[in-house]
Amino acid sequence: MAIPLSQMWTVASYVVTQKLKGRKRYPLVLMLEPLFRCNLACAGCGKIQYPAHILKAELTPEECFKAVDECGTPMVSIPGGEPLLHPKMPEIVQGLVDRKKYVYMCTNALLLKEKLHLFKPSKYLSFSVHIDGEREHHDFGVCREGGYDIAMDGVRAAIAAGFRVTTNTTLFDGADPNSVRRHFDQLTEAGVEGIMLSPGYTYDKAPDQKHFLGRARSRKLFRSILSNRKSTWQFNASPIFLEFLMGKRELTCTPWGMPTYSIFGWQKPCYLLQDGYADTFAELMESVEWSNYGTESGNPRCANCMVHSGYEASGVNYTFGSFKGMAQTIKAILFDSHKDEQANKLLNDWRPASNHEHLVQIGSGFASREAEVVNHEESLVSGD
Ligand code: SF4
């Protein structure tokens, strides 16, 4: 587990305080989306298909601070869109650091190296770099040749400048578990503090609808990747959440655990679904019929979901919910290497579905996709 002690202590104190106060539902990480526009157009993304006037809109630093103060989480994740395209991102990040919030600024790192000087290293700030696998797999996933090399360059530059750097890997059907394990080796060698990983969610707006993982396939994939793991790999995730991904335990979704605030307001009910918006965090918590969500609710949009934003908070809640939860978490961190012969067999037996079956296949490949990105960026500039 790579999370620094001071952060663990802050989160543990926060969760225990919520429990002592008898709060049944409390948020853990604010997902703050200050903009939706991006300098990539990944095929598995459900965030960048908005019309140009929405893609041009941004939250102000004051709106960001108000949302953070309203919900009171100890951690703030800043996804998007690409946060580094927001002209006031350094001011937003500094304002959160001044509030002693642990900030994960998510980025595809295309602009990280050139914008690094706008930020100050702090124990409260991590760059969470989106890298979906080894070079070929990442470049195909983000539909940009050379994307992996730029991202890894950004990772190394940020680490060299004294920043905390974590990574964020989303896996889709067809992912090669052997390649993912090599990817972990490469990230470890580069010096990243922790790796976060999650199956992709079936966004109905995403261009590629064929390669999202069902629950059974997710468990098989994560079992093969995370069993027999190397002691050098550090994960930026609850060990209980990782066991859930591997199919070693059940968790129920905690959709309020990572509430989302964007230019539209507080998103109901979770980071992935958009069933309306609330004006305030209190209204979000009161107005959502929470029993309608989560896999066990029977909601078809939740049926296959095992995504980090729904279940990481469930893992943390399990840890602090009882002595048993705490003991199992300590065991998972310190003593469990997850030895599993069957998982080794899964690794050895893995074959690609076909030689050309990658994550996505859109248009005629990179060239057409890059042309789409350029057109998309031009339309942002022209306002069309
Ligand atoms: S199961 Fe997934 S999609 Fe459904 S509420 Fe939870 S996080 Fe959202």
C-alpha cells in the first residue's frame, strides 16, 4: 500500500469520526470536474461527447472551493476532461492544498511536463496520470500514437521535480493480463508511488460499446493480474477493493462515497450515471433514492459495474466498519501475496481473441481519429 501515513491517518480519522457521529452515508472523495474538454478523444470515454458550448464551460476556482467546503471530504480527485486545459488549474489546486485536502489531479500528461512549473510539490498533491497499459495498448486506447511516451516522460519529469505521482489504469475486455503485469513493472521502475486500476464502465455515450467487461470477465481478468503479485508493486487502492475486483469478496456499491460536482451541479447519483443534478450537496444526499442504485438494486445500468468510483469507498467503509474489517485489511496489506496456481494458469493460457482484436477499432485508425480530435479542438476554438 503506497499511501503515505499522514494521508492514511487523515482518512482513518475522518471515517471514524463519521461513524462516531452515526452518519450512515458520508462522502470520502469529491470528484471535482471543473471542465469536460480534453486534448484526447478516447473511445471508452463517456465525458467528452458534449456540444461545444458545454466543452468550453469551466468551473471558477471559487465554485470549486465552495463544493469542497460543502461536502467536506478529506480527498479531492480532479478528473475531467483534461484538468491541465483549465487556465486556473494551478490556482484551484493550490486553494485545495491550502485547505489541507489530499488532491489527485488526474491528467493524460500530454501537457504535464510543460505545465509542471505552475505547481508546487506538496504531500497534499499527487498527479494521477492516466496510462492504460504498455505502449501499444495505451496508444490504441487513447487513440493517439506516441501518447504513452509523452505520458511516461511527464511521469518521470514530475517525479524528478519532487511531486507525488500515481497512475490510473482502466481495463477493458481483451486486455492482456501478462501485458498489464509488465506495465506494473514499468510503472514501478519509473518510481510511481501507487497504481490505481479499475474496469471501464459501460458509458452509453462512449464510441466503443463492444469492449466493456461484464462482472465475471472482470473478476477473471483481475484475478489473473493481481494474484501472485510482486512485492514491489504498490497500489493506490484499498486492498479490500482489490480483493473485490479479484472475486475474493462481495461489496455493495457506495454511490455517495465519491460524489461528483461539475458545471451542471451535484450529479445524481454517482460519477457514472446522470439522473439529474442537485444545487447543493445536502440536496443531493436527500433527494436521491439510493436504494434504486447498486448491482443488488436490479438497476440494469448497475448490473456490470465494478468501478472504482462506486466500490473503493465501500472497501474503505468495510475496513473501518469492524475489528474484523480492520484485521482483514491489515492481513491483506502485510501478509497476503495472493498465491493462486489457477491464476498462473490463466496467465499462461491467455490468448488474444484475434490478432487484430484490440480495445477499439474506430474509423480507419489513428489518422482518422486524430483528424476527429483536431476538428473537435478547432470547433472549441471557433465555438461551433
Ligand atoms: S453500481 Fe456503478 S453505476 Fe450503479 S450507482 Fe454504483 S457506481 Fe453508479
